[in-house]
Amino acid sequence: MSFEPIRPISMPGIPDPAARPGQGQDGGDFGAVFQDAVGKVDQLRQEAAASLERFLSGENEELHQAVLATQKAELSFELFLQVRNKVVQAYQEVMRTQI
């Protein structure tokens, strides 16, 4: 009877923590992850602004679509802001520790 080793579960969109930079893993460093997050938040903001503009100009944009796009952009910004606050808080805590 042979046993197979346990393999990690991989999910799309979630980076593998065991993968090292240079092994085909893009966005492995903090700067790239941060830049990607800022880009996604900005993209959602632009989509919400475009949706609102289409609604106000009378194009084929429903009110609920414009409101949902705006809420999605607002929630993503709030989440990003809270994550940033936690990162800053963790950094400050590390800097306060005595060696």
C-alpha cells in the first residue's frame, strides 16, 4: 500500500505562501501587492464614476446599477483604508518593541 504526500490546496487569485519570488509568482513582494490593491480600488472608482455619468446622461444605465457600482467602490476603498490602518498599526508596534 502506498501513500501519496499531502498537497497544498491552491485557489485562484490567492497567492501561494510557500512559493518564493522568482518561481513564477508575480506580485510576491509588498510593493507589488500594494500597487495592485491601489489599482483595483481606483479601477472600481472609475467604473462607478462612468456608471453614474451614463445614468445622468440618459444612456442605458439603470439607477440600481449606478448605485451598486458606487457602493462597491466605496466599500472597496473603506476596506483598503482599514487594511492600511492595520499595517501602519503593526509597523508602529514592531518599531516600539525593544531589542
